[in-house]
Amino acid sequence: MNNEVLYQSRLGRIRKAINFEPVDRVPVVFMGTAFAPRWMGITLAQYSADPALARDTILAAMERLGDLDGVNLVPGLPPISLSGVWLSKVAIPGRDLPDDSLWQLQEAEVMSVDDYDVILEQGFEKFLASHLPKIVDVKELGAAREWVMANIPRTVELYRQRGFVVVSGLGGMIPFELLCGARSMSQFYFDLYRRPDKVQATMDAMMPGLIKQAVAITKAGGTIGGWVGGFRSASGLISQKYWERFAFPYFQQMINALAENDLVSVLHWDQNWTRDLGRLKDLPAKMCLLNPDGMTDLRKMRELLGDHMAVMGDVPSQLFAAGTPDDIYNYVRDLVRDIGPTGLILCPGCDAPINTKPENMEAFVAASREFGMATA
């Protein structure tokens, strides 16, 4: 079988999973951003400094693992670009940290309360022009962004030539996550209580631009869908009243806009979202992939949502790092039995950690194939 035929077979398998159609076997995709370089003998400093090397290292790790259908997120994104996602300083290995340490977000209150008015009166882009130089070298960030935009389509094509599907490219972040990163978690949560109307007005002002950017960047990338991140806006971290006001409506707007452009939203949602799973019924049917990290109750999700939304996940990071191959086998077996075999794409929860045991990653791929057959 040549690689294009292999690619089409894998792409069809993934799309069938999203649509809850019968599959010959449950698709399995890779996610091991920091595991791959360590396993392949590349330091995190080298990986962080050279996005082409990062892209190729993940590809080499996938080929070494064997029969994977694809990769969760487009590979090769420079860690420095996380400053543009979180609006916070990111410590980089080889520069701020030892060569083989993991990049780290540095939590700090950088955005002031007065900056809400800057966004409302002058626009989000004007705010970014003054905020970004406080947390990052803007020339370096700009160069990283230019590389990403120029190379996402090339990366998707390179992986296709090797038979692998790239499921999600860059998508969008809701205002909650951006503002929380800029203000710091503690101060932003205080803002929700102390000045809720100001925060909501700021979010509303930001949202049209964020939607436009998310649709454009996802369409340009050539992936099945776009990454829609949720972390500090999780159900497990804020009250339902505040989640319904400051989080879900903005997710809904972003996801609806992507769906209107025939783009799947990959809901990369860390932490525990169990409380509000029923609200996901209000999102477009079979146009989302819930991509959790092992904390959300997927059995409850399937009970509430049925075939409304597929899952991409969710073997927990602690099993990869501290478990055994038997632990991995048992988790995958139970997940396929309880959640699949339709409507499921097997994947590490969030991301396989840097200290993943190689035998556990190998067991994940083997278990996915053993228990992921249609007869499982």
C-alpha cells in the first residue's frame, strides 16, 4: 500500500469516528510534544530553537512507534509562541532553563485593571502592542509566528506524504483564557467577582476579532479542524453561574463559527468538565472532538451526549509517566469497551508527558490496535 492510499484510509477512519460511523478499527493518534525529542535523543533546547527539527523529530518518533493514524496537533510549533497564546512569559530551555528541562509558563500579573479600558476604547490589537513587549521579544515572537504560518501547510503535506493525518491546526482561544493569562489566575478570578460587567464587555469586544482569526488560521492550515483550548475556564475551577456567563457563550460562538466553515473544533479541554457536559448538546452535532486530559468523566459524557460528539483521548499523563504497560493496556481496553468503538479516537490525554516511559508509549499503540478492532 503506497502512502497516499494509506493516508486516505487513515483519514477516512478518523472522519468516520467523528461521524459515529462503523470503523474497521478505532483510530489512534500521537501526542507527545516533549516526549518525542527526549526519546529520539534531542534536547529540549535544540527542539525549542529549531521548529523544523521539532517537526521532523515528532515525525521520526511516530514512524518508530509504527501503525499510528496521525497526530493530534500540527507539529513544530515553537514554545516561544506560547507567549502569544497565554499572554505570559514562557521560560525556554537552553536560555532560561537547563537544556533538557520543559518550557514553563511564568505566572505573573502583567496586565493591569486599567488595561480593560485600553481594550474597550482602543481595541485588543492596541493592547497587545503594549503588552507583548513586557513578556517576550516581539521580533522573536514575530519570526516564530511567520514560520508557523508559512509552514503549517507544508507540515501537513509532509505528514501526508508519510501517510499520517494531522487532525488539528491552530484554532482559537476564548477571551477568558487570554485575559486570565495576562492578569494571572488569581487576579482574573477576583476580577470576575469585583468587576464582572467590565470583564464581560471586554470579552465581547475581543470576540469578533478572535473568531475571524481562528477561522482564517484554521482554514489556511489544511487540517480537519482547529484547536479550541480550555484550561482555566474549566467547570472544575469556577462556579456554574460564572461558567455560564464568562466561558460557555464564547466557546459556543467560536465553535459555531468554525462549524459554519466546515471545520471541526478539537476541544482541547484540560481539568474537569464533568459538571457541564450536558451543555455540550448545544454545540453543533458531530462537528467537535472532546479532547480531555483524563479528569473528565467520559462515561457520563457518553450517557448524556450519545452520538452527538466524539472523543479524542484520553489515556492520562500519570499512567504514561508512572504506570506500567499493563496499566496502559487496561485503560485502553476499558475505554474502547465503554466509549467506543464508534465515536472514539484513541490519544494520550492532553499530551504524553516528558517523562513518559517509552515502553508505556509502545504499549499504548499496541493496546490501541489490540483492543481497537471493530470486534472489541
